[in-house]
Amino acid sequence: MMSFFGVMTVITKGHYASLFDSPTSYKANAFIIFGALCWVIYTVGASFFPRWSPLKYTALTTCLGMTSVLVINGILYASGVVAVPTTSAFVYVIPHVFYTAIVASFIGILCWNIGNKILTPLNGVLFMDIVPITAFSISAMMGINPGFPEIAGASITGAALILNNLYLRYRVTPKNTRLSVRNNSEISKQPS
């Protein structure tokens, strides 16, 4: 919650009511929140398959995602909701689609899953909050001066990430310490 609050502070520049000022953006905001929720579910979902390698999880989920995209597009084209693209438009888009499908999607998601395997999904999900902070940092490097609320929000998000990491280390350490002490005492009791 602390990390989310920090991100909201950066996005709104401290004017939280601005999220509700424009009813026309409600639908877009809802889709963004839904997309972020799906990404959290996907990331945490990897923990339900601890024996799967990041490559297997990425390959299977990508195949399922690709299948659903093709089926949904087929339905939209067949029903006339979306116009079938012209041949020239299709040829123009193909390189972009391949880049997006292979580099941005498959390789990017594979790297994300490898990182989550190392960090654990609980830590990995928190890094989604870094996206607005990264955009804010790039803007600052390009000469756009950040305001106090943006700096405060970035600091809150950074602090949340650090505190979460420290908490997880603290929570895991006593169990590991007790386990190693118990194992050492059992070893010392065994006859040589």
C-alpha cells in the first residue's frame, strides 16, 4: 500500500482528486488498473509452478496468450466489429509485430520470469511500481524539473521497496537460523 501510495503521488503530482476530475478517463484508468492486476496475477502465478523453469512458464503462457489473441481477433474480424486490415497495412505492420512478439514480449517476459525466480514473485511484483518512477526519472534527466510531490512519491515508493525487502529477509532469517542451529546440534550428537 505504501508503494502504491508513492506511485499515485508521482502520477497525480500530489493532487489525488485529479484521478476523479475527468469522467472521460475513467474507462482508460479502469483498463490500466485491470492490466496491472492481470500482470500481478501472472507474476504471482509463477509461484504455483515452482518446478517449472522460467523458460517453460514463459513459453506455455505465451502460447496460451497468442492463441487467445488470435481467437479474439478472428471473432472481431468475423463479426465486423473490427475491419480486416488491407494487404499493404498488413505488410507494413509485420516487422513491428515480430519485434513486439519476439523481443518485447517473449524475451522481455522471459527475463521478467527469470528475475522473479531469483527474487521471488512477492518481491518482483513490487518492481511494477518502478515504472512511473522510471518515467519521472527520465523526464528529470531531460530537463523537466520534478516538483516536491513527485520527489516525495518516488522516495515513498523506494522506501516501500527497501522496507519490504528488509521485512522479507527478517521473516526468513530466524527460520533458517533455527534450522541450522538444530541441524548442527543433531550432527554434534551423532557418534563419530
